[in-house]
Amino acid sequence: MTDLTSDTSSARSTDNAAGVAKVAELIKGFRFAMLTSTSADGKLVARPMTVQDVEFDGDLWFIVAKDSHEIAEITADPVVNVSFASNDTWVSVSGVAEQVDDDAKVKELWNTAVGAWFPNGPEDPNVTLIKFISDGAEYWDTPGGRVATVFSLVKSKVTGTAFDGGENEKVEL
């Protein structure tokens, strides 16, 4: 399998409004993301997180425990990455994260799935928010999914041309 991250220099940059719209379109179907932060010993750690705010405008919201590793890590180093992946779409979003204590926002974002982690509801004193503020993104989109990807791979092998992995763009947010 080819490492999609090995050559990001070929990615084109796109303007802000169109870029935000494209990233929003690509991640709207994702319920889960991987949040990568830096641990106390300097290692990168990625954890699955449920995306709470589906209308991407450059920010993402996550409901977490105040005493979680995520809160400790973003307090020490707020620079994080949020990534999304499927069979035909990959999105990597860079930015900073901060803890936000906002009862009204917690209630706005609350859903029954969150209750599995916080059975005492949104009033649980250990509930807090992570607000992720993006500053850039890169995406790879292969419309047509797996069939189109396999076709492009076979075509490149038969014709001796480089694999066209679909659309790859860098977006300043």
C-alpha cells in the first residue's frame, strides 16, 4: 500500500472559503475522529473522539472528562491534529485545542450517546468541552470510492503512468 502522506508537496492550496466548504463537505458524514495530542513524555497519542458539532466552520467540539488525559495534554501543549478516514476520503486538520467550561454549550451538544460516558447527564461536574480551532487542513478525496481507486491503480500499472489518487488539496483555515 502506498503511503499517502509521503509526498504532500504535490498538494495544491485552495482559497479559504472554498477550502472550508470542501473540508466541511468531506467530514460531514464522520461521527468519529482521531484527536492527536502530545503526552507528558513527548509522544504523540491519538484517541478516537465523537464529533459533537456537525456544522464545520473551522472549529470542532468534543465532550470529555475534566480529569482526562486529553485535557491534561492540551493544557500542557494545545497544538493538536484531528483526522478522519474512510475507504475513499482522508482529512487531516491541524490547529489548537482548549478546554471550555460552558454549561449551555454542553447542553446544546449533548446527546444520548454521550450519556454512556456520563450517566449523570450534562450536569455532571466532570463534564467539560474541548474546542478545536483549526488553522489548516489537507485532504485526499477519491470520488467513486474503492472501485475508482482500484481502476486508477490498474490503469497506472498498465500504462506506466503515475497513480492518480484523486483530489489532494491543502487548505488554510
